[in-house]
Amino acid sequence: MPDTKITTKEAIMMFVTVIVSHTIVSLPSTILQNTKSATILNIIYVSILALIFAYLVYVLLKNFGGKDIMDIADYLGGRTLKIIVGTVLITYFVTGSGILLRNFCEGLKIIYFSNTNIVFIILVFIIAICITNTFEFSSNMKAISIFLPFVIASVVLLFIGNIQNFSLQRMFPILGEGFVNTFITGLGNIVAFGGISCLYLLPPLLKEPEKFKKIALSSIGFSAVYILLCTSTILFMFPFFFNVDEALPLYTAASYIEFGSFFQRLDAIFLLIWMLEICCYLSLASQFAILSFKKIANLRISKPLAFVIPLLIFAVSLLPKTFADSRFLEDVIYKYIIIVVIFILGFLLLVLANLKRKVKEGLNLKK
């Protein structure tokens, strides 16, 4: 587990990887379902709010000298609160990974493996996670550094290759179903930046902790451009009655690309790249869960957990009985988990810890 510090570049890529993985599965269609023709305006809006939120997280964390959210919970409420926060984080990472894995594998089953039991498809990824968890944290960071540029390049090519299929009229009316839907109820689309969860655990892992602010803001900026690119591709290509429950919407868009007879079946190449990226994300989430458990249990050895956490992810991925159930879990249940854990609980802990710190400093000054 993270015995090796990570660079600023690796930290940014790690953050973006979390967001990229969800866009590969169903995030673009979920966002479009919420805001329709106002999606581009809404993404710009929630991106600005995410930047502000990330900056506030940076301001609140910098007062604790490289400590993560569990260390801060320990400072605020002792070991009991640290265990509660650690358990919540483990549940968050395991649940999110299991739901995403199930939805991605459902997409693979529909596209290529219609006669294969979903359990066997999921097991391939679980085995991959178990193997990667036996390596150091930095090894996964290096894998992310290799695969993420290919994923971003595939989405850029997806956008450029489909320009001829775009209908820009689909972005009008620009306010979609109205101001309230775009800016009030549409605020829920900020869950697209669930990668902010990484910021809470990042400070102790950095080689250059003084660049935490750069990491936080740059990660949000890159992610915002990426999300805008993905959602714009789907928005301009498909009408609003496009089935938002369709598996892997970006794959559907990839199947429309035509670059002549030489470049055929680019969608299959894209899917291979995305599979590798999903593996990187699952390993990353698994290792964060292991890190959280090590902290609350004061463990030095984590090798047994390298297999336990993937098995928990496997169990969660099998909970939905149908594809509709797994989509409901991702679009509704997991959405509220992100809001509560990342944007409410985590932020509240930082605020209270900073208040406690100021009160202590004030009392010391009086003495």
C-alpha cells in the first residue's frame, strides 16, 4: 500500500481517472437525462461550483499539515470518529466500485458476450484487481499515467470523428426546461465530480504537498473539459428520446465513426482502452479502501486486504438482479451517497475541525 509518494502529475491523473471511469459507463446519459438541451450550460455551472468547492477543501486541509480526512476526524472526535469516518469511506469506495463494475460488465455482456453469465465477466475484473493490489500504490499510478492519455485521446477522436453526425440545434433552447431545472435541480450533476473524494485522502501521499492547490484546481479543470466533451458528443448526436438506459453511450457514439475502410471497428479499440481504464479505477478505489482500513485498524501489513476488498466489491456487484436495478443504484442511490459523503460529511468535518483549531488557538492566546 502507498509506501511511495506520488508526483503532482500522478495525483492529477488519479483524480481525473475517477471521473473518466464514470463517463465511460453511464454518466453522460445521466446528465443529459437531467438537463437535456441545457446540459452544456449546466456543466459549465457545476464545474465552477466544483472549482469553488475544491478550493475550499484545499483551504481547510492546509491548516493540518499533510493530514488526511481520517487524521482530522481523529483530531476532532477521537478514535471513535476516526473509525466511523474510515468505515464510511470504505463503504463508499466498495459500493461505488461494485455498482460501476456491474454496469460496465452489463454493457460488455450486451455488446459482445450475450451468452456469457455476468458473474464470469465480473470475475475477470475482480481477478485483475486482486493481482494489481499485490503491487505498490505507485505501480497503479504508473499504469494510470500510461492508459489515461489513450482514454482522453479516444474521447477527443470520438468528438472529432462524429462532427459530421452532429446537430447543433439540439443545444436549444439553451435553458432546456427552464432556469430551475438547469441551475437548481441541475445542481445534482455536481456528482460528476465525485473524484473530489481523492482530495480528502491525498495530502499524506504527495511528494510535493505544497502543490496541493494546483492539484485540486487543475484536476477539476481537466475533468470539466473532459465531461463537457463527452456530454456534448452525446447531446449533438442523439435526440432527446434517445434511450438513456442504453449501455455504454460513448460506445454507441463510437460505432458511428467512419474513417474509411482502413480504420474500421474503432469502437472495439476504444472499448479495449476503456476496459483497461476501468481496471485502473477499480484498483485505485480498492487501494483507497485498503488504506482507510489500515488507518482505522492500525495495521502495517495489507496483503490479506488485497483480496478481501475485491471480494466485497464482487459481492456488491452481484446485488442488482437486473440491468435496470444496477442503473437505478448508480443514477439514484450512488448519486445521493456521493452528495452525503463527499459534499456534506467530508466538508462538515473539515469545517468543524478548523473551528476547533481556532478555538484552541484562541484559548492558548488568552493563557
